[in-house]
Amino acid sequence: MRRFSRITGTGSYLPPRRLSNADLAAELATKGVETSDDWIVERTGIRARHFAAPDVCASDLGFEAAKAALQAAGRAPQDIDLIIVATSTPDMVFPSTACILQHKLAQLNDAAKGIAGCPAFDVQAVCSGFVYALTVADAMIQTGAANRALVIGSEVFSRILDFTDRTTCVLFGDGAGAVVLEASDTPGILASDLHADGKHVGILCVPGNVSGGRVIGSPLLTMDGQAVFKLAVGVLEDAARATLAKAGLKDTDIDWLIPHQANIRIMQSTAKKLKVPLEKLIVTVDQHGNTSAASIPLALDVSVKSGKIKPGDTLMLEGVGGGFTWGAVLLKL
């Protein structure tokens, strides 16, 4: 009998510090940078975002989201035999954020009896990271390499923002989202489609590295917004249609579209190209900003917890990010 995987629980976490556009504009003004709520909303749809405290790392945010997902799934940490963390803002160069998070989970009750020995690793595909990680976890469950996986997207993008560049620093926020993915006799993950094209490396990147105890290059995010927008809309439609074709379904079968929460214009343009009514488009970018690999699982959990998304619904998840990477996952909750 063929094995499938299904999401059995979702969770998310946002750091307590919430900055409205007005709050952020006031802070930027002290650095001589001018912006406003109207300017940000008109171009992005973003009204607020959350920033982590200086001593809080991606593993801390991911830990809270993972605990919520485990609780929703009715599972304990020791039930998990695979951890994948999608992040572009890891706690350290190494070890992986997944290993650090694994240790934190192992300290809960008797979790160390199981979770301390399971494989744990990071996936770095920037804003497509959760889609990539979910696809990898699904493949490992289908082949029998795992039975129950924690798949987490966690980011502290506030650490890599240039707060003198108003075209980028107003876009991003911190947060984490997680799902428990379990082996099943019935299909949950229906199909996926992943891509990358390295020729677009320069349009969205953090072009720095650590060498000899110093940062070589810039440790801050740079982006060509127009180039990203133009590329994103096209590849998101292509990936979604390819995923539908693999599953033998049509765009009319999509109950909810959950795109990477980067820019409301990109999201709405993609929905229109897929002929998905805007009322079926999940939007959290207005309150979270762009949380990169965390944005899709965050939006998923918020919509599940609110009752908007229900068991049995067919969801299209899609992401696009630096690399350039992109992809989609079609699933039945």
C-alpha cells in the first residue's frame, strides 16, 4: 500500500513587539529616513510587523511554533522522527537551527528519549523555504525514512535589514510557523513543483560572508524590487499550474490560495492569473509583513485557528524567494 503524508497540526508564533507603520516611520525618522503609513500601504499592503528582541533567535521562535503544532496534532516531541527548519536567518553558521531547536524540544518532559536522536537539518531557499522543506519531508515520509515530521519556517529578518533603505526595511518582519506532517493511508500532500535559477542571484540577496573573523561584503539585505515583482508573478503561476497538472486537478479545485506573504500586489496578481477569487486568497501580509520562510505556515495556522480553513479543504501553497527559488505544494488538509 502506498504511503502518503498529511498535516495533522499547525502552529505559529510572533514575537511580542509589534510595530505599526507609524511606529516604524517614527523610528526611521531618527535615522533621517522618511516614510509613512500611506506610502507603505499603497506599495505593499503592509500595515504592521513584529520584531524579535535582541536576544531572541530563530530557534526560539521556531520552538514556540513547534510546541503549538505538536499540541494541535495531539503529539509529544518524542513522537517526532524528523525535523526540518526552513530559515535564512539561522542562530549560527553551524550547527543548524534545526539541531538547536531539537535540543530545546528534547528538554521538554521525556522528549529526549526519542527526538534527541532523530535527523534534523535546515533548508535554505529563502522565501520558498517552507515549500521546499514540506516537499522534502513528504518525500521522506513516502519512502518510509520518517513517520512524523516537524516542518518549521522561522525567521528574524530584522537582523539583516538596512534601516537606511526605506525600500526594503519596511517590508520584513520576524515570526515562525510550523506543521506536523504524518504518514497516512490517504493523500494529504497531493503534488509539488520546485525550481531555482541562479542567474537571478543578484536581485535579492545578502551578499556577505564570514572570513577570518570579519564580515566580507555586506551583511544586509539588498533587493531590486521591480525585477523581483516581474519575475515572481510569472513563476508563481507556472509552478501552481504545474502542481495542479501533476495532481490531475484544475484551478477551480483550489479552496484556498496561500502564497508567500510578500506584497499584496504580487499575491492578487497571482490569484487573478490562476482565476482564484480574491475572497479565496489568504492574506496576513498586512499584519505580519514579509516573514520569508515563516510566512506560509504563519498564514496557514492563522487561517486554521480562525476557522476559515477547515479539514478537507484543498490548499495551494506557493513561494518565491532569493536564489532565485520558487515552488508550490497542493494539499488537502
